[in-house]
Amino acid sequence: MGMQTDVKAAHLNASGILVVGRTRLRAIAGVASATAGTVNLWDSTTAPTAATYARSTTTITVTLNAHGFVAGQTVGLVFSAASGVSATNGNYVIQTAATNTFTVTDINSGTIAASTVCAVSGVGLWLTSYDTGATSTEVISTLIPGEGMLAQTGIYAQMTNQTGLTIYYG
């Protein structure tokens, strides 16, 4: 197999859709702002929904009114930190579901207070995340090995405190 020559690029300065349709994420490049921030990439063409969560040992309880999810469904989750710790970002299978809450099992254990912010995507899955420090000169550059990360639907970037983000895909 030869080198791929049809790699494309997409750039954003704020959260939004980078690619529509099935593709492979090949690389990520970004520049942070003067405030600590995050970049979360989703296999989706819609923004994730804001919710809250708590963790007790390995059980994460997510609160999202009228979410419509069912046990056995897979959702993408990204967690904010509380007191310097957070649950593990990733794709989870819902264990139990009620009208306004659902539970998943984290691979790590700990206690996180209720009402800590998280992002939920039931439309598309989580691809990757990275955090940036509080410096305007920090440049993020990540090459995805092998064939890259497969996105079935598209790629949506959720960004806080970022100057810009470019992805390479194809």
C-alpha cells in the first residue's frame, strides 16, 4: 500500500462541524488561548448536549432531563473535573435508564460530587479529547497512527479557550 495522497484539511476558530460524512481522522493541530481549555472531537454533525454527573466508585450517574436513552445503548461522554478529578472520557454502554438519569460504568474508581458538568452525545460517539494549558504559545500536534480514527457520520469539534483547530482527514 502506498502513501495516501488525498488527505484534506478543515479549520475552525470555534466549536462546529469540520466534516460531514464517513471519513478517517488522520491528524490534529491546534493553538491554545491564554486560558486553559479543551478540545473534544465527536463522530457527529451535531453538538453534544450539556448534562451533569456524579461518580460513586465506578458508577457514573448522568442527569439529563427527558434524554430518551435506553439500557444497552452506547453514548459518548466527556466529563469536566470537580476538585481536580473527573470521570474517564469515552464511549459507554448505558447500564440503567430512567426518565431523567442513566448510569454507566467507569473503568476508574472514585467519588465526584453531583452536578458536575458533562457533555453527552447519543447521536455520534466520542473520538478523542485533549486539554491545553494556560499559554498562548501552546501548539497541539497529534498524528493518528495506522489508518486513523474512523468517523461514520462526520466530525464535530467542541472547543473551549482555543485560538484555532485544524484537522487532517480522508
